[in-house]
Amino acid sequence: VPLATLLPLVARQVHLIINGVPNEYVESLSMVEELQAFSAIVYSSFSEDLIGNIN
């Protein structure tokens, strides 16, 4: 399948995914345990950096 054929379809799907309310795509991602663990690491690292900059 040529890329030029796929691009309009992908663009339409991305628009629907991002603008949906409620956003089922984001809700599905938020339920993935590995992403929850990764976000906890990111948030704690950010918090440590923020606190380190204050002192």
C-alpha cells in the first residue's frame, strides 16, 4: 500500500482519536501498568529535581 494512500486515513483517525470526548485512547493508555510505573518514575524524578533546585 503506498504511503500517499495511508496518510489521509491516518490523519483522519488521529484527529478522531485526539478530539474524542471522553478520550478512549488516553483512557486505555492510562490503564497500562507499565505506563503507570513509568509515569511514577518520571514524576518522582521531576519532583526530586524541583526540590533540588529550591535548596
